[in-house]
Amino acid sequence: MTEKCVITCALTGVLTDPKRHHVPVTPEQMADEAERAWNAGATVVHLHFRRQQEGMGHLPSWDPKVAKAISDAIRDRCPDLLQNFSTGVMGPDISGPLACLETCKPEIAALNAGTLNYLKQRRNGQWAWPPMVFDNPVGKIEKFCATMVENGIVPECECFDTGIVRSVGMFRANGFLPEPVHVSLVMGVASGMPAKASWLPLLVEELPEGAHWQTIVIGRQEVWDVHRATAEKGGHVRTGLEDTFYLPDGSKATSNGPLVKALADVVRASGREVADAAYARSIYTVS
């Protein structure tokens, strides 16, 4: 177990409507939230980009100019904060995410490491949205990896299910991934791994040897038990308005700062130290 624990903050989600929830959209809003997360103990921010036109902030953008404006605003405000770009798109056209990576060259980028039926049901059994396939075939993953490596970006393998966790070792054996490997266990998606701390021992057992790992936990009160178990087991942790709106006491967070502060308290209660930027940067250095 490493002594220090890196906290990542996912500032805003993919489609969360800013008219309903206090999620940032503009470069200034994203920089404000990044600064709040930084001041509370985060050393990495995970970034999604939204359309900047009036009334369109609930929709994603892959315009590299938008990505650069947001990335630059955060760099100006918090120059030591590491940036982790989202790359998730459905279908074979990955030109948008690649353009954002090549233009901005963040330290880290999410690598969705396998395909998932992305499902959610309402209480009455009806679909919350039309069933969709989050398709990440091997060829798509390999193209993302190649661009990341060419641009000095560390891939962060996001794993939504157990078979995807096991695939990461195969990607490393095939030479896709640089060392050390970084794995995120995404827990709480209704059709993926559940947000249950009891799953962690078996999942960690399946990680490639020497991998750094964190949990990304989606949900409400159940997320905090998983965060606590992650910290106790030596993993790194992530929170933010993409993952949850709810603090440990059940109250609703309206910004990222209180979520990061609460998670930092969990880390310290586990007996570990919250990592500073220098430590976070050291584990995201590839050989």
C-alpha cells in the first residue's frame, strides 16, 4: 500500500443539465471548480467539455478550441493540477477526442478499455433511456493508445466490468500500454460492476502486476463505503459532480469542493496521507 493517496475530481459529467444541477460549463466556471477541488485536496481533474452556445451546455463538445480554452483556463488558475481528458464516444469516429488530445496534450486521458451495454431501468421496469452499446472494440482502443503514447499522455484504463479489468493485462502484453499501467474500477453503472466494497478484493486480485489503481464510484450514499475501502486497500480515489451529488451526511453538494474535502477526510481516516501534486505527477510518469 502506498502511503499517499491521489484524489481526482471529475468536475462535470457527460450530459448533466446545468439548468437542473450546479455543474460547470464555461472555461471560467470550469476553472472556478478546478480551483475549489485543488484547494480541498485534489491533484488531478477529469474533464468533459460542453458546447458553449447559449442553452446548449448540456451537450458534449469535441471542438479542440473549446477543450483548449477550458484547459488553458484551468492551467492559468491551478498550474500544478494534472489534467485528465475524457475520450468516450460511441461509434468508430474518434477524430474529435483525438483532436482534443493532440491540441492540448493533457497529462492523462481516460481509455475506455472495453464494450458495455449501457443500461438503466426505472422502478417500473421501463428503460431510463433507450438501451445503447458503449462500444470500445480492440481496434478503437489501440488507436487511442497510440495517440496517447505519441503525445506523452498517460492512458487511464476505465473498466466498467470484470472482463474489462482482465483485458487490461492482455493490452499490456500486446504492447498497447506504457508502464506503469493505470486502472480505474468504474463501479455503480447499473449494467456494470456494482458499487459494493465487497467486490474490491477480487477486482484488485485481477489487476496487472504493479498497476496503479483507483475507484470511480457512481451513486449516492453507497459510494462512501467504497471510497473508504479503496483508501484502506491502497488504491487512489475519485469524486466530483460527474460521479455523485451527495455528501456522506446525505446532503446535496452544489460544487466540487465539499465532495473533495469529504473524500480527503475519508483518506486521512484510513491512516493515509492525501497526495500532493509532486507525488501525483510522479506516479503518472511512464517508463
